Amino acid sequence: MSLQLIDEILVGDQQLSHLADDALMLLKQLIATPSFSGEEDNTADWIQAFMENRDMSTHRLRNNIWAFNKYYDPEKPTILLNSHHDTVKPNEGYTRDPYLPEERDGKLYGLGSNDAGGCLVSLLAVFRYFYNSPNLCYNLCFAATAEEENTGENGLKAVLPLLGHIDFAIVGEPTQMQLATAEMGCMVLDCTAHGTAGHAARNEGDNALYKAMADIQWFSSFHFPKRSGFMGDIKMTVTEIKAGIQHNIVPSECHFTVDVRLNDCYNVGEVLAIIKNHTISDVFARPGIVKPSCIDQIHPLVRAGIALGRKTYLSPTSSDQGWLDVPSLKMGPGDSARSHMANEYIFVNEIKEGVTIYTNLLKNIVYCLIHNPENNA
């Protein structure tokens, strides 16, 4: 969908144009409010106040805010609109103030602008657009959730039991408004290699760092035998390492962290068993393992997106989509390549595009539900 066409739609629908402008204003406030995972209380306050001030009744658990459309009907299917308002910490490469929402050359700079503030405010704008509609063919549940970046227990996972029955979901993550119909799962491993301390000058001890290096080499080169035709190989990447207390002491322990991206060929137990059979370090999986997910290409949600000219693809990154046990689609304004980068930004027109395409996607779903009711779940 061209930017010219998007602008024409916005001009033709003054309500949608106003909602897009309001979304941009909220995004700037969220950027200006630090919201690291587990510390999102202030952004949760802003989101809740924004919604309540616009006559939307909200619910809250810890730093999670959610709401249902005004004319919720338990007899109708329910679509979850979800995105997160926590961010990672700004990296050392920033040359701009990460908490200063600054527009320049069509870009809005600031931490969380792309991942996933732009998605969140666009989905909220669309929720507002449909909120007072009395004759929807479905219910909408909007959820702004916490602790996505650290796969925490107090985010979407904690809220899901309180949302009631959800039939399918749109998870807002930066995909350039394309359709991520599948995503890799994620498991984080904490590993410890053990040795014996000794004096480095006398060649004493058993160096735990060298043992860790052997395991790290295995992680970097091993290929799991089963390869997913759609998701490809499991990917393992060592991302952190720590050993030693001073230069002349052989380290007795070496700790390292492994990021594992899961496909649909193995369950978690099988992956851990293979890893432990090939390494000498102690290996422990952190809580909050996110499973891989996939939605059928003929699902009404996917068909509605394809009808808008959107393309489907496999996302290599994981998200809150992994907590869901219902069909879900990952889709949102922005570009995943900008996530966690220094001087993060999103194009202002991407917000407009997000609001427009999300709105038309939900309108198209009505047609797909009517003509293929067997694919509702």
C-alpha cells in the first residue's frame, strides 16, 4: 500500500487521521518515560490514563493494561490486539538522548519508538476506532503488556488467564506491516564450566575457561540433525561470558550464556538432552521458554492480510506470541532490524501506515469470517 494511498485514506476518514495523530502524541510520551522490563509502572500509568481519559474502561494487573470493546458479546469470537511497552536498556552506541522524542527528516527518534511503541500506539488507535461500534462481528481485546524483552512471568503470560476466551490474536512487533505467520521459539541457557583454581605463574590448577572454550566451540559449530522445512535449523549463539577474579589466578569457574532459537522439529526436553550429551559444563534453562509458533495460511487473519497485498514470512525473532495457545499473527509498523540499535527510530509515516492497514485488516476479517466460518479457530 503506497504512502499516497494511505494519506488519501486518512484524509478521507477524519476520525482515523485524528487517531493516528493522537497515537503519535502518546508514543512521544512513552519514549520520554523509561520503561525497562519489570520497571514499566510509569508507562503503564500513561497508557491507562490515556485510555480512561478517552472514555475506555480499563483493567490492570501490575504493569499490564487491557480493555474490551464497549459492546462486548460473549457469543462472538474475540480477537486479541497485543503489544508491549517495556524496552531494553539503551546501548553504549547512542549519540542522542534515548528519552528525547525528536522528529527529524520524517523520523521519530527515541528508545522504544520502533520496538514496540509504534506497534502499541497503532493497535490502540485501531482499538479506539472500533471501540464504540455496536455491530462488530467479533469482540476486540486490547492488551498493553510488560516484560516482553526479558520474557518475564509478569507480562502477557500473567494476564492471559484474565482475558477470557481468545480465538486469535495480532501481536504488534515491527514487521514493516508484513505478516509474520511463524516465528522461532527462544530458550536461554546459563552454563558453568568447572575447574580448579591455581597460580598462573606455576601452571597450577585446571582452567575452567579452557573447558568453557571447548563447549563454546561446540555451540558455534553443531547442527541439529532435523531441519524444519519452514523454520530452518535451530540456532545457538553464545552471547555472554565471565570468568576469573584477577590476572594471576587460574579461574575455577567460567559462566557463559547461550541464546537458542527453537524450530518445530524438537521439543525443549529433546534439545536440552542433546546439548547436555555433548558438553561438559553444567547447563540450566532459564524460566520463560518461548515456544515456536505458526498460523495456517488459510486462516481468516492471514487471508485478510494477503488481500491487502501483505506478504507472509518466517520471523527469526521471538515475542509474546510464544505465550499464546491460539492462532496468532505477528505484524506491526517499523523494522525489526532497528530494534535494540543505537539511536532507534521509526518513520512517522509508518505509524500512519500501521493505523490504516490494521484498520483495513480488521474490516477484511469480517468478509473472511463470513465466507469461511470453519476457519475461525
